[in-house]
Amino acid sequence: MGASFNQNDTHFFMHMFVTFCGNVRIIIITNTDKDMAKEIDIEKVLYPKKDILVTDKEGTITATIVDAEIDAIKCTFNYDGCVQLDTDEYAFITLSVDNLYKLIQLIEKAEKKYDKQFKKEGL
């Protein structure tokens, strides 16, 4: 799982991947000094706008989540207490418990955002 390298090498090395319930982290070791290890959320690196609600020009609220296999899934919220997952690009998706909790949070936030949007419009 880890990579071997010369202890005198001063470059950054991708030392190991660690997976916890679908959350993948990359640990980078500098100069083999474990005190200098830096943890990077690879999901945030690959998909910096993940888990963020976005309203398009038509007023539709969407977000992108990242499943347990680090696939980006577009989510559409239609002000009905539900979420539509665009899985056209995949044969299957793998959602962790964390993904499911995040989807619930995003549905609740989208509903509140729609409430404000329609209240502002007087509907």
C-alpha cells in the first residue's frame, strides 16, 4: 500500500491511500518525517464544489456529491423534498452512510433556499 523511497529525497511522495467509509485521503510525507505529514481530501481536490448548492438561471437548485468510489454525481432538487441523482454515466453508484446523510442535509438546505426564493418572489 505504501511507496518506498530514499530517506534523503526531498520531494513530496504519495505514501499511502487511506479509506474510511468512502472518504479517501492521501497522506503526503516530506523527507520521511511523519511529523510533517499533510492530509489531503482527494474528493475536494478533484471536485472542489462538491456538496455546494448552486442555483442556475432558471432557479433550479443543483449540487454535486461524490460517492464512495469517488464518482461525481449531479443532484437536482425540485422543491418536492426529494433529490434526483443523474446516474446516466454510471452502471451503478455506491453511496455510503455519509453520502446518504449529506443528501438529507442538501435536501433540507435546498428546501430552505427554495422557500426564501419563492417568498422573495411573492409566491
